[in-house]
Amino acid sequence: MKRVIVTGGTGFIGRAVVEELRRRYPEAEVIAVGSATVDLADERAWFEWLGEVREGGPVDHLIHLAALYKAGDWPVHHPATQFNVNMKLNVNALEGWARFLPEAKLTSVLSYCMYPSLPHAHPEEELYGHEPEDYLFAYAMTKKALLIGQRAYRQEHGLRSASVVLPTVYGPGDSFAENSHVVGALIGKFVRAARSGAREVEVWGDGSQEREFLYVGDAVDGIIAAALRSDEPALNLGMGEARSIAELAQWIKDAAGFDGEIRYNQDRFVGVKTRQLDVRRMRDTLGWTAPTSLPEGIARTVRWYEAQLG
């Protein structure tokens, strides 16, 4: 890699991608795009910015992570906002790619919320012909539209692209607020409870719901591997196993040294019952597997967050 643009490069995963690219390729120019750089949803501003970047020389990779999404029940109440903003981000990224960066390979980062609510590991074939979970329909459909857009731009303009589908990503640099994704939210709760001497920590749901989790360092390694070596329209990038929220909470409780009780609140919103990726295509295509176990990744993340709290 010589010159790389990373949209969403100031977000959780994007920052980690930028840092790793700069570490691996110290001679490369890695351009992190966040809202302070340019508003990707503003076509005119985005195209003007790309024109200026283009004057500095060709770009060989465009890694597209920019998206508007929030955890919890926020998607239930803001489907139109998600649809409007994310469609603008994706359409502008695609058209800017074709107009200004035709020599670049586009690698997009997608979410496993695109898959239907079925009780098995999802193969890539289920990306089409099935409806996503209703509460995430707007966000999920904009991600599917991005896949269709990549196919269309490849067919009409002969451009190169790949995509990876991620499960829930966690790790150092995540948000640890209570309304964050489940791993960050629970690590924040348990670490703060251990420090304050609280008697209990609330966990949403009954603990039986299952999710797949991927350590951020592993996610970054897989994204870069796909950018360099994959021409697949979509590859599931994950551990290939789902864990219950009860298991997750216990691991976090132990890592944080919390000796109080876990109280499950079944009145809170928890989403689908289970979500898991079939990662055989990734393993067969790239020979890639995620090396960090969930207990190990949780321990690393707890230590990092404790250090941030001082």
C-alpha cells in the first residue's frame, strides 16, 4: 500500500485500521477521513476534496467504513435518519471512487445485521433473498445497497472491490458508555461497579441471547488481508462462533474483579435471539482465522479501560 484513504477513519474501527496501516507501511500516506476533514454526505464538498487529494497523486486503496449507526434501540426510533445519511455516504463514496480514484481498490466494511433472523451460522449466500431483522431494516438495507453499488460500478466501470462482513467488534478504543454496543457497555458497567463498590450490575435481557464478537485487532488484520488479497464481493470475517450474553457477562465480571451480583433485566430491548457468521469462505479464500479468544480479548480490553480511568 502506498496511498490509502480510510473513510470513517476517526471512528472506533477506522482509527485502529489507520494506526495499523501506518505501522505496517511507514512510507505510505494513510489519509483518515472524518467529519472534521470533509462531510462525505455532502457530494459537492466530497468531490472537491477528492479532487485536491487526486492532485497529490494516485490512490491505490479506498477503505470505506463511514456509517451512521448507534447501539441499543436507537435504530428503532431513527430508521429514516439512518437510511438518508447512510445512502448518501455510500452513493457518494461509490461515485467519488469512479470519478476520482478509478485506479484504487475499494474495500467496504459491512455488518452482520444484514442477515435474516435464523438460528444458524449465516453463509454469504443469505445476503440475498432474505429480509434482515425488522428493527434494523433501514440500516441493513443501506449496507445491502452498498454491495449492489459495488457490483454495478465493477460491471460498468471495471473497478476493483471487495467487502467484509463483521460481527460485533470490541476492544481498546471502544465506547464504554451504557448505551454502547454490548461488550463495551458491560465492561464499562462492571469496571465502574468494581471501583465504586456497587452491589449489582444490570444486564439487559435474560442472558440467553447469543452474539458473535471479534477483537478489534483481529478485525483490522482481516480487513487489511481482504483489501490486499480478496476479490470476493463479500466475505464473513469473524470467529465463527456465538456466545451467550450470560457467558460474556461472567467473563467481564471476573476480568474486572467485581464481586457483586448480576441482575438480568428482561424488560430492556435486546434485539434478535442469536447472530453468528459462517466463516468458511474467509478461511478457504484467505487462510485467515481470528487468533484472539473472547476471554483473552475481554481481559485486554478491561485492562485498557482501567488504565484510561487511571
